[in-house]
Amino acid sequence: MSTKARIIAFHLLNDRSGSPKVLSQLLFHWAKTGRNVHLFTNHTHDGFLSNIDGVQYHQAWYVFRSNPWFRLIYYTVSQLILMFRLSILIHKNDIVYVNTVLPFGAAIIGKIKGARVIYHIHESTISPKILKWFLLRIVKWTASEIINVSKYVQESHGLSSIPNHLVYNSIEKSYLEKVRPNKLNDVRQHVLMVCSLKKYKGVFEFIQLAQDHPMYSFRLVLNAGQDEIDIFFKGVAIPANLEPYSSQRDLHPFYQWADVIVNLSKPDEWVETFGLTIIEGMAYGLPAIVPPVGGILEVIENDVTGYAVDSRDRVALNETLRAIMGNQVNALSMAKAAKERLKLFREEEMFRAVDNIL
């Protein structure tokens, strides 16, 4: 039995997005190395946080609602319930590991009990603004230390009075073992985007991009069920050269298929703080098109492993895509640079950095 402090981790919504994926990597590592690990998250069998061997699970009630007012009510109630349950469970010698700024109930009880409260902050965009103000005040009051996924995140929250650490997200070693080299096509024609089912993620800009380039094939993999996708796109004309997909357990076939990966998040509505799908694409040597702001610019190198383009600039976006598709020599150079850049995001480096903090 390990004598190290018990880790009690918290994540609000167990889905297949970036922040729970990063936490799942850490949980797997901690359990494998003999740590006593507990996880509070909402119940689902299909998220990245599901069924991790060696982790003791606790159901944390939360139901996502599309209506913002109902969502705020459900969220608030979920944290009040969590605080009541944790008032008995958490002890002074525990490490309370809060993934994203949302599980504020855990941080408050951890602070009251005198436990170490470590925040792993992934986000900079939180709405409404009053909620962001409230959550950052809770972080300032409760956090012992903060882990940031990018320099941009650290600068955006401005909590410099608390010990801050930069730990980039990483690509799983098991993922890299499954990577098979892309075939080098003389004709490049496949465009991939993997994202959440949100308007601010640039899904409609991606549809427009497909309409503007009928000679290329497009695939859109969304972190949502098919019913949600059908409702979201009801009445929207999807071009024949674009295939939407629901949430996928295995993205390797999609990266293997692709010639370029894009992230079209709209900078005025959502700022990308890292870009996990971009580094997954880099493992396949895929050049990337990403937004011109945020932590995602710490992932790619502009004009080296990809291009920074505002998705709202239709002309620039179209020109950039055609430039990638039409220049085989440049694409091969970017593929080589992407695989070299990937060394910065190795999983063992993330584990080492977080373990040192713990």
C-alpha cells in the first residue's frame, strides 16, 4: 500500500473532449504507479474517464442542459450536492485535484479541510462573464498550486500570486504505438476536423470550406451522439463532399485518411488553449490550419508545421488550404517538422512534471 497522499480528482462532464482525456492519462499513470486514486465525475460509460483500472469511482451528479439557464441551475445544484458529500470524505492529508475550474465545490471543501488543492486549468473562455469572475475568485482563494496547459492560459487568468506551473498536454504512448505512416499521395485531397458540436468551434465555417472546394473530401468528427448532430444540423444543407461523424473511440482511421487537419474555432467566441487533436494529427505528419490566437500557437509553428488563419476570413482560409494541397514538397517538409515538434508533447514529460508538483 502506497504511503503517498491520496489523490481525489474531480471533473464535471465525462465526455470525449480534451480536458477529460488529459485527466484520464494522469489517472491511469497514478493508478499504475500505486497511488490511491479516487475520481468524482458524472456517470457515463462512453467518456475518456470511464473504466480506468485501479481508480475508485464516485458518482457526481450532473446533467448537461442546452438551455443556459437550466444548465446554470443544474451546475449549481451539482456543486452543492458535491460539497455536502465531500464534507465527510476529504481529509487534511489528501490532494484535491480539480480538473478545469468548474468543480468549485471540491475546491471549497478541500480548502476548508486544509487539504492541498491543485487546479489543472485547461480553459480561458468561460461564459457568462460573471461565472468566470466567480470561478476565478474561488481559484484564487482555494488553490495551493495551479497547473496550466499553456502559457496563454496562465497569462489569461492572471493568478500570479499562486504558484503556477506550465505542463503541456501530451500524446499517449499507446496512441503513438498505433500510428501507421501515412501514404504519400501525389494528389492531396482529404481534410479533417475533430471538435465539439458547438457553433463557436467553426463547424459552419468547415461546411463553407467544403462547399468552396468540391474537389476535396471533408470529414467532421464531432464529440456528440448522432441524435444531437441531427438536431443541430436540421435544415442545414450538408455538401456531398462532407461526411459528419458522431463521437469516435478510435480516431486513427481518420488521421490515416487525412492530408491536412484543421481547427476553425472562432477567435471572437472561443480561444483555443491548447489543441489536442492537432498534436494527434502531428503524429501522422499532418500539416495544420489553426486559429491565429491562443495556446494552440504554442503547439504549431506558423509556416513550419502549419498555418495560423482566422476562420472568419473566408478568402485567406481558402487560399491557405489550396496552398497546402497544391504544394507536395512543402507538405512533406511540414510533415517532417510536425513529427519533430511532437517530441515536446511526450506523455512521459507530462507525467514527470505533474508528479514533481504532487
